Amino acid sequence: MAMPLPVETVGSPDPLRLAPHRIKRCTFRRMIKVDARNERVYEVECLYPDRKVPIPLGDLDSATPICNSCVASHIFRPDED
């Protein structure tokens, strides 16, 4: 007699296994992990141009369009297109 295969239920995905945000890799950005249960939360600061005074950009969702639209192309890491 054949045994039925186990059926995997598709529920909400584990928040720690979601795909990462796509943000350009910058040498002047500081990302600070915020303690939050079951979530990946980061605060983002920009240290351009002198690395002395950080400019807060908010969380990763609000900083992504700001960082990706930055026109200072010389500050991005060479492995970025």
C-alpha cells in the first residue's frame, strides 16, 4: 500500500528568512540594528562627506530610495554597477 506524501502548508513566511532589501553598497553608510522581536529592523545613517556628523535617513525601507538615488557615484563600492 502506498503511503501519502506529507503536505507542506504554505503560511506566512518567516520574517527572518525574507529576501534582503536591495540597497547600493556605500562606504559612507552606517546601519544600526534595532532590537525588535521576530523582525529585521535597521536604522540607517549617512556619513557623507566628512564622516563626522551622521545624517539620519530612517529605517531601511525609507532609506533605500534615498541611497539608491544618490548621485555621488564615487562613494559606492566597486562591485556595484
